[in-house]
Amino acid sequence: MVAKYSGKLRVERGGVTSALLVLNNTTGEGILVNSEGSAYARYSAYLPFAKPYLDYEIARIADYCVSEGAENTSDGLWAITFDEVCEHFNIDLSDDPEIRDDLLDILRTREEIAEIVATEDEFEIKYSMDICPPVPKLKEQYEDASQEDVDVALAKHILWVHDVPGGVCANFSGKRFRDVDFSGYKLNSAIFKDALFENCKFNSAEICFADFSGAVFEDCKMQYLSTDELNLKGAFLKNCDLFLPSSFYEGRPIVLMQMRHSITAISSTAEQPTAVLRTQPSSGQNSRMNILIL
């Protein structure tokens, strides 16, 4: 058995030793063997709790496989490559069929996973849709609205807000906006139901009483907003730089996906679940996230 792996049993660069673990599944004890290229155990070390430690590492990989796919898939399908596992856990599943099979057995018992198939270099996983983050269904066609269209409509909208003759409420329902800058605009009470925003800016905009229900935001900058009575029901935000006052989240069920920011406060009570989120990024991270507001 040692001869089979002798070519890999040695001290690597940086002083890391590649060793063979000989495991007693009954007692949980193990022996680490480093043959230094020989066919016998030139160096060995006794591990009294080898099996519990190995089980712990396999459980960590299983948790990763579940969470990584569930947080990123939009259709319930995701693949976890063995190279990816090796990068995160320094365990090469392609070269260790025993650990791969143990991991596969664990994943097949997880309720989050509906089906799983092991190929030569990855796990192909179908997740239970109950745990997958819902994503919006985009319309096949949108009517584009340009920066000029927005400026003209909002000029009439301001007149409407102040009850000036000639004013018309801005209604952009079902429109698509690309690279439109709404920064500093007074969009109070405007209607953007089921609209699509791509690479738009809303910094310091006023959107109180506005209706963005069912809207989709992709790669938008949305900081320092005024949001009193804002309607974002069913809205989806993907890769957006977002800052909303904590009062906005109160009483709203929110699904956070692919979070890359720190949650500095979160609380919940039986009577009134409340999520208070601040998007100051952690060290070395940006504050982009995907959010679905239900």
C-alpha cells in the first residue's frame, strides 16, 4: 500500500509533509506515514483521533458544497469541481476515492440536495428549490427609456407633485434604463413598476413614496437614498452598491444572496422580525450584494 503512493510521500516546499493516513475505522485511530519515496514506512506518527478529525473535515466540505451552490444557482443546478475543493480545503478528491465516496454519501443525505452525480472532476448537483434564492423573471422585451426621456418626464413630474398645470406623474412601468443617471433626482411618488435598471446611478436620489415593485437592478449605484414609504416589494438587486437607512428593513422579509458585506446588526422577535443591515464592507471587500425584497 505504501508503494502505491510512494511517489507523493515527501516533504514539500515550505516544509509541508505529504503523508499517507492509515486509518482504523473501528477504533478511529490512525498512523501517518511518510516514506520519502520508499516502499516502506520510513517515518510514521500515531494519531489517536484520526477518524473524528477526518469526519470533521469531510463535514466542512459538505457544508461548502451545499452553501456554495444554494447561494449562487438560479435554476437549482450547480457544479462543485474537485479543483475548487482542493483550493479551499487542500484535499484532492480526484486522487482520494475513499474521501470522495464518504463525502458523496454525506451529500446524498442532505435535505438541501435533490440529486448529485460524481464525475471524474466534479460533483454535478441539483438543489432543492426550497432553499435556492428566488430570482426575477425578466420580460422578453422592454421599451428603452433614455436619459433625455427621463429628464423630460421628470420635469413634468415635478410640476405634478406641486399641482402645477401641465404636470404629469412619471410612470416608467416596464421600461428599461441603461446607463441612466438618476443621481440627485426627486423621484418621489414616481412609478417604476417592473422596470429594468442596468448600470444606473441613484446616488442621493429622493424616492419617497415611489413604486419600484417588481423592478430589477443590475450593477447600480444606490447610496444615500431618501426612502420614506418606498415600495420595493418583489424587487431584485444584483451586484448593486446599496445603502439604505436601517428603518427601511424593519418588518420586511429579505433574502440576501452572495453577500460581500458585513452585517453589523441583526435582530428578530416573534412579534416583529426585524433586520437592520449596514453595508460597510469588511476589510478588503466591496459592498456589492444581491437582494430580493419579498
